[in-house]
Amino acid sequence: MERDDLVRMRDVITHRGPDDSGLLLDGAVGLGHRRLSIVDVSAGHQPMTNEDDSLHIVFNGEIYNHAELRPSLEARGHRYRTVCDTETILHLYEEHGARSVEHLRGMFAYAIWDQRKRELFIARDRLGVKPLYYVHRADGSLFFASEIKALFAARGVRPEINYRALPDYLANHGTSGDETLYANVKRLPPGHTLLWRENGQIEIEQYWDISFAASEGGDDDALAAATGRRTDDDYVAEWSELFRQSVRMRLMADVPLGMFLSGGIDSSAIAAVMSGMVDDPIKTFSVAFKEREANELEYARLVARAFRTDHHEVIVSPEDFFGALPRLVWHEDEPLAHPSSVALYFVSHLASKHVKVVLTGEGSDEMLGGYERYYKTIYNLALAPTYQKLTGAGLRRAVSERIESLPPGSRVRHKLRRTFLCLPPDIESLYFDNFAVFTRAMQRDLLTPDARERAGHIEPYRDMRRYFDTSDAGSLLNRMLYADTKTYLHELLMKQDQMSMAASIESRVPFLDHKLVEFSARLPERLKLRRGWTTKYILRRSMKDLLPAPILSRKKMGFPVPVGAWFRGPYRHILDEYVLGERAAARGLFEPAYVRSLVARHQAGENHTERLWSLVNVEIWLRQFMDGEASGEASQPRAEAVAMAS
């Protein structure tokens, strides 16, 4: 590999590691690294080698159990030069080879070059907290990186649209499985390893997966059978201890550390547990918008006061929001799936002035059934057979037509259209399509004939359906959790990683410690979804004596962003430029008439925020990565920052 290519790959992602850099060249093989120093700040330069310089590693992430693993490795004769977790990975690999990854507890993506065997071993953590993208060319060459832009910097591949993945993105916020929106650029799936040999061949293997096998039988499940009959209190106590252990492990750092606090139960639970483990006040960071419907700061402040945190806030204006958008699309490499990504960048930038590590609440919803769509789908699929049995086709058609005749902006119409009264009684319609951005039918109208032909066929749920069907879970709830963990959660984690790394800080996710995930998967369902609608029940039980009552009882809101109202008001010009503009129309991806209708209906009061946001981001992405248009350096955020002593 050419040195200049490797340097470009490394330095285009300087934001991920501004503290140090390194290179290794071994004939045609090269490793480059940027370091964000968290543990053993003065040492830990990478690429790092073992004792005899036969192994070389580049590593992104944190291994939380590295100190526990070290004594046994030293007892077997391994000599440490640092106290870095990176070195523990190397010594484990010397002992166990590819099986070494099974000993690690943390978030990671790393590559080890074995000079003797002339093999490159790559591993990604179990849940996919850290990213790993690669290109495997026809000549056997392999390029890999934490961000896709680094692959382009090395000229390993040219940016071209992966039309086959476009329906997946348009429906599901992002692509699933190993696909990306770029032709020939793949991601290594979570819980997988990749082995490249010098002859150009690669082998990809899965080393971990989530199992729900013990959760289906309530008190008589396999977990109970192994330990005796267990009460709900027993489950809550063990889950609570695993959660506390996970939070404690993620406090491992030799640099200042804080957390993102939204005021929801997930981040509040982390704050509650974390506050009892540190001596100084926790540094907490929150973000909101001036619009009342998109401002939840009162809840974050309530938690900050309860646990006496050193609290900081940032208010994002629409000017700042849209001003930062092009640069953030560049950081994410693909269209921003969620408007909340922009807010996440601003709170990350605020946090970077005070800390280098933050804890965040991702993963709780997918582990414990936190989204309303789970119980809505369960009810819909339960009631649909009875409705079908008791009514004839004519009556069902009349009911559907009556609902369709309601005013377009009616909330009743919107809700009823998404029930068994209007939709076929199958999982694709009542779950996958029902909560999609662009449904299958919409995509047939949205995509031009040429785009549809290039996509092959519009089947956006291929991977979701595969995960849904291959889970060892027997229940509908757990199968939905499994599919979402493999797809939707992965997109959220990429958003979290890329927006925090854009501000050069590291984010850690206590709810996704793999031992906690394994235990949560095997829980009886009543401890996830209670009495049909109480979500994340075990978390609420665990926190009932720690969190303020309004936090325990408040309804989940997600993270509201008023972008839909902005599109109707002073920022309509964003739609005119990126959705209705000549450049967008000339691409031949989307039908101009359908797009115009979508904008008009949104302006008239229907809610098409997610769809218009998706189209705006696709066009910005195409201009940057396909047209080569510079994103421009992000100006320093001008959003109003506030520190609140609690």
C-alpha cells in the first residue's frame, strides 16, 4: 500500500483521534491510526506491537475488563509495556487466536496484522457500538476503516449509489445487514470477525448472538429451572446489579467523564446509579430547542437537581441546525436518518469543552420493549383475526373507506389508518410497513422507473424479516426486539458514535453491556411489557426508589425536533432547494410530481416531516459524495449554552 494513501485514510478522520497518530507499513500491508487518549494517556501509541513484534494492532473503543484479564495473562508469561486495554487484546490473541474476542467485555473494532502468518484479523463488538466498514476488491485487496470517507481517501473505491439498498434506507431510516448506500462498501456486522489472507481471500464468521430461548415460559422457563423458582423481585435484584456493574465499568477513564441527560428514564437511571459511584458532582449535558413542544429541559433539570449534578445545557436555533447540517452529513457518510443527530452533535460539542467521555442511554428500548409500536403491533395482530372472522369483505371495505374520508389532517384518521381496520393482518403490514418512513406502496410512487429497475425490486424489509424469522424467540414481542436490535438500534448507535466523534468525544452505552443484554433477553416478558402497555417494567421497578416520580411515570417522547414546523415556516426554502430544486429533479431518482404532492400536503397540514427530512438529506449526501461538492468546515456552534449549578 502507498504511504500517501494510508496517510490520507488516517488523517481524514482526525476528529476521531486528535491526540496522536501512527502508521505501519509492511510491504503491501499498511495500518494507520488516530488516537483519542482515554486510558493510559501518556502511553498507548498505535499501531501497537507484541513482545516480539510479530503482531500489530489498531484498535478503536474500550475494553472494560482488561484489568481483570491482565493477571492471568502475566502469569502465562506475557510482558506488559503499558496499562492500556489495547495491549491486553494483543496478548489474548497470542493465547487464543480468533477466539480471543470472546473474552472481551466492551465496545470495539480492531485489526491485528500477523506478520508470521501473513493474516489480518478484524473483530467488531457484539452489539455494534463501534463501526467498521470495508471494501474487498476483485483483486483481493482489502481496505477497512471506522468511517466510509477514509475508504474513498485511499482510492480503494469510488462513491457510487447502491440502488439495491435505497428502498431499505427510505423505509427504515438506514440500511440493514452488511449493506451501505455505497456500491461495494460493506459494514462488518456486529458480533462478527473477518479474516483476510495474503492471497486475497476473506472469511467472515459470527461469534455472538442474542438468545431469547429461556424467556418464553414465565416462572417455569429454563432460567428458573436452573436456579429454582424465582420471583419478580429476584429478577429485578439481579438485573439491577448487572446494570450497576455495567455503569461502574464504563467509568473507567484517565480523563474527565460525564453523561448526556435527556430527562427520560434511561439517562436518568444512569445518572442515579452513577451519582453514587463518584465523589465529585457528575457533569451532565442536555440539548433542546426554543419551541416548547421540543423542549424537555424541565425533566433534565429535575434529575440534575435530584442528584446535584454539574449541569450544562445548549439551546439550538434553526439557523444553527440547518447551518450545521451539510457538515454533519459529511461526518455520518450517509444521509442523516434522524433530525436528532444534529442536536446530538451540538450537545456533544458542548460536552467536549468539559469532558472526553460521556455515558448515554441507547439500547434500553430495544432490550426492554420501550417503544409504543411493540404493544400497538401486539394488539393489532391479536385483534385482526377476530375482526376478519366477524366481518365480511364488504363491511371491512366500507369501514376503511369511511376512515379514509375523514379530514386529511385528522389525528383520528391518522391513528385508525394504522390499525387492523385498514391494514392486512400480517407482520409486514402491521409492523414493518406501519412504522416505515416510506412504505412499499409509497416507494412505488416515489421512485422513478429507472430507479426501481436499478433497485431490482422494492423489498425494504428483506433483512428485517430475516432477523424476525431467525430469532430463537417464540413470542412476537421478543422477535420484534431481536429484529430492531439488528437494524434500528444499529442505526441509532452509528448516529451516536459519529456525532460524538465529530466533536472528538467518546460515548459509552451501559444498557448494551453484553452480559446485561443476555440477561435482559432471557427475562420473562412480563418484566419487559407489563399488562400490555407498561414498557420497560423491570427498569421502572429497579429505579422506583431512586428516581423522581415524574420521571418514572412520564410517557416516552423520543427526542422531538420541530423540523416539520420549520419546513412550513421560515425554512420552506430548504425544501425548495433540496427537494423541489432542479438538481434534485435532474437526478432521476424521485418522481417530481410525487415529491411536489408530498410537499404540498405537508404545507396543508399533513405530517410528512420524516419523509421530507429523508429527501433533504439524500440530496445533500448526493451533492457531497457523488458530485464532489465541498461540505464546508462547520462553523463553531453559535447555539446558546447554559451552565446550571445544581
